[in-house]
Amino acid sequence: VQLQASGGGLVQAGGFLRLSCAASGRAFSTYGVGWFRQAPGKKREFVAAINWSGGSTYLADSVKGRFTISRDNAKNTVYLQMNNLKPEDTAVYYCAASTTSTTGWGLLREVSYDYWGQGTLVTVSS
């Protein structure tokens, strides 16, 4: 499975971006998918995750009410809609796919993921 993250860029505080994670492989529709981010000088952290069907989603407290995650299995793509962006959202965002944690709280853990995309940079100016 290859993952391609896109949609990052420079935006002013209060603005919005939509990240996409496009995947190869027909089995992608059976995988749990997550978004993580890493700010300069900080550890990578969980942002959002979605189970294989899209019926369950998980969000970090820091993004609840501002970010939503969704997926279109027909297009092998997962989206991260980011609204009301803040300077502290500045980071490289990575998408990842899990073949084992297809649903549930395991999706919040990095170790659950088998495949990672290359990352897309989001910069939020104040």
C-alpha cells in the first residue's frame, strides 16, 4: 500500500484546508486510517482517525469542533477537513493505514499503523 498525502499549504489563522490521503490497493477500504502531525521540535502526535467503514471517527481533543475526518472508499481516499486553523496547528501532517486496527481505540496509537505517507506541510500564520 502506498499513501500520498496532499493539500497542505500556507493559510492565515481562522482559515481552512482540506488534506487528502490517496491510497493504492483495493484492500484500502478494509483499513483503519489515521492522521498524525509533527510540529518542529516536537514529537509526532495523533490528530484524527477513521475506521474501515467510516462509521467511527476519533479526534484529538485539540482539534475537536474544528477538524473532521471522512473517507470515500470508492476513491481510496481519506480526507481531513481543517477549519478555524490556529498557528499551533502548524506541522507536517502524515496519513497512515492500519491493517490490524481497523476500528477502535487502537487507531489512536502510532504502533497500530503499518503504512505511512510522506507528509504534507501545513503552515498557519497569525
